[in-house]
Amino acid sequence: MAGHSKWKKVKHKKGKADDRKGKLFSKLSRNITIAAQSGMSDPSMNSRLRSAIQSAKDANMPKDKIQRAIDNSKNTRN
């Protein structure tokens, strides 16, 4: 049965899942950046940023990506 390998099925399924996760992480990262630009970059002082970070954590976004989005807001502000 040519073309019916299990690896191909896994590869396509993982590719779709990775695309969905990438789009979601981009959206969440953008929300974090905008929230950090609109106020303080400290989540305890900025409720919008706090809620954006919480939604990113709920989606299992890694801490380094969250921190990178906050740092990115500082770079674009100047």
C-alpha cells in the first residue's frame, strides 16, 4: 500500500496543529504587546496586561514568549 504510512498521517496532523497554535500565539503575543504599550509594563499595575498574560498562560504559551512580547513593547515605544 504505497503512500499509506503512519508517519505521513502524523506529520499532516501535527502540521495542522502547529499552524493553529502558531496563529493563536501570534494573536496572544500581539495582545500582550499592545496592552504593555498602553500602560505600565508591570502586570500588577496594568490590568489589561494581566488579563492578556493570563489568557496566554491558559493557552499554554511559554513564559519566554510572553516575556519577549513584553520586551518587544518597550522597543517599539521608543
